[in-house]
Amino acid sequence: MADTRQSDERLTGLEVACDTEVSGCVFRMRTEVDDRDRLLEITRDHVSERHGTEYSLEEIDEQHVTEVEV
Ligand SMILES: [Zn+2]
């Protein structure tokens, strides 16, 4: 069954941008709010693999994730 509800609400997404001390990294990801955990894990893996820096998921969540309208 199709969902015929019209949603006037603005959808909110999450965006994370890699802004570690390493300039020139263009890692940027946008996802839906429901995918927050996955976004955090992917970002953590990126920072760990590419920059050798270990962040906790909480640190990334607090410092690097911003809510955006999609
Ligand atoms: Zn990066």
C-alpha cells in the first residue's frame, strides 16, 4: 500500500565533514537521521584509517556532526 500522506515537514539530515588538522581532506557525508550510528562508524573508520586518529563515536557526534535540511 502506498503511503499517501503528504509531509510538509522539513526532513532533517545529518552531515559530517572531516575537518581534522589535516587540511585538504574532502571527506564529507550526508545521511538521514536514522542512519546516525552508521554515519558515526564510517566517519570513525575514515579518521582512523586516513589520519591515524582515534575518535570515539561520542566525540564525532558532538564535534563533527551537524544537522542539515535535506
Ligand atoms: Zn579525513
